[in-house]
Amino acid sequence: MIDTSKGRGQRYEHSRRSTTQKEGEKIPSTSYPATKTVVVIQATQKIKTFTTNTVPEPSLNPSGTQTSAKPKQKTQNIVSNDLTRLKFTSAPEILVRPPSEFRNCWLNDILLLSGDRLLLNDISTRTLKIIDLKTSSLTSEVNVPGMPWGMCHIPGDKVAICVSQSIQFLEKRGKLFLGKNIKVDSDCRGVGYHNGNLIISFESGNVQKINMEGKVLATISTSSFKNPWHLKVVGDDQTAAIYVSDFEMCTITKLDMNLITLETFKDPALRKPLGITAVGNQLIICGWLSHNIMCLDLQSGNMTELLGMVEGIASPKIVCYSLQQNKMYVAVFENGDANNYVKVYNTTPKWN
């Protein structure tokens, strides 16, 4: 296990002091009866729109291609590839709960889509939410047949979503619709894609590699994880690796594509990690109980705090970063109205 706390500055002291009031709190979990049957079905759907725009939906993949690798970025607008060299400035938040909904959101994952859009999922309403970043507004919702958790882009202009005990596919053919639904062993939490296969983490603590028909190719047992609720596949081909955040063990674990453990990262400034995303050779991590956004350098293994309570971060759950817009988007999990918004942070070089 790699302890990344060595050599850090004094800014972590604030994170450790400020998190004691929530020690011992846990995010509620859900449980469902397990099944080991592999079935592919077609899900029913209901789509609710909040705009009169009749233009066909843009593609789902932000790169405009059908690959599972890192999206191609427009380099002319990129401020910096090193997030630790950026200054984060709070911008107006985005309201993601529709006016007709009285329940607070429980946002579980976030993806960048093409056309300056965000895709979020909400357990409380069992919906996928499309956010237009040009207008900072909710444009549509798609109902899913269960509680949605992790999401990832896959080839063919699709998104895979963990929905209770299945992987649900969201597709686009002129408009958004729900595609096939693959049943899995038990309640799934995180999902990633690589070379025609899916990597899935489960509430039980297992992590599996399955093909697109649901056949299990490899499994890592519960002895390695307790709450592996979020994962991210990073890199291409031979350099690809899986990074798993474990809420209970407060670790980030690196696996190869055969689910062999390569490294485990732990830092006292990172407590109860949840949502993760990759930007180049850096992993952005939500520290739910440490109230911060951490950055793990994948080459050196060093962790740095990007945002904390001073910048308005409290109980962050999911995060993504847009290189085109030079913005970070963060959603929290608390009690109250804060759950209904996505926080926005503009970035500029620290030397400006």
C-alpha cells in the first residue's frame, strides 16, 4: 500500500480538522435479492422534456467518435493538463431538480456528453438527467427501470448505466432511448468499458469483468474490497488500468485488466472516497467525509488537495472536469436542498 501523505504541505491540516463533525456517517445502501441468471431484455422507457428545442440530439460520446479510449480534446482551449497548477473559482450553480419535483435529488454519477451537456443520474426519481451547459438548465429526463449508479461511455454512441441488478444501455438514434438491459449477479455500483468488455463493481465487494452479453470473464473477491462503489478505466490498450474507490477502506486501488491488484493508494487527507474521474494522468477523487476534492498523480502516486471547505466543498459525491470549458462540476450528498444543484468551478492558471 502506498501512503501518499509524505511531503504534503500544511493545507491538509484544515481538511483533517474540518471533517470530525461527520465521523462515522455513512451513505445509505440498498439491497436486493441476488440472481445469477444472465438475461438480455429490452427496457421500457419514459422521456420527459423541459425544452421546445426540436433539433436532433447530439451524439453521446464527447469525442464525437465511437471509442472507449480517452476523448479527443480541443487543445486550443485547454488551460493546463496539470490540475494542481490551476486556481479554482466558484461559478453559479446549476439547478437540476425540475420545478414539478418535490423530492431532493440523490445524484450518483456524472458524465460529460457532446454538445456541452452533462448526463447525471438520480436515485430518488430513478431518472437520467440531461443538462445543457450553455443555458445551465435541465433539458430532459429519461426514466430507468431501477436505481441508477455508475455510468460510462461505450462504443456505438451509447452509455452503460448500473441499474440495480443490471446494466442498462442508453443509446441515440436521432433521439435518446433505452437499449438492451443485461442482468448481472447482484446490485452493481460502478462500471467501466475496455475492448469489448465491461468492468463492474458490486455492493457485495466483488469486481467482475464481463463481456457485452453478460458472461463473467474474471472476478476479484470481497476480500480485496468492502464498498467499491465507483471505478474508472484509464488509458488505452496495453496501458489501460482500472481504478476503484473503496468508501469503507478509504483507498484507491489500481487493477490491471485481468483484475490483478497492482497498487493501493491511501492518504489521511482522503476520507470515504466516492466519485472518481480521470483527466490525463491524474485522477480526481471526491472525499465525502474529508469534504474535499483530491488529485492523485498516476505516475508518482502523490495526492494533492484541489478543493476543500474553504472553496465551498462539503460532502462531495461525484465530479467531472471539462478540458474544453476549463470547468469542474461537483455534486454533493447531504441532507437538504444542496443535493439539487451541481457546483461549477472555473479554472485559470495559478500564475495569472
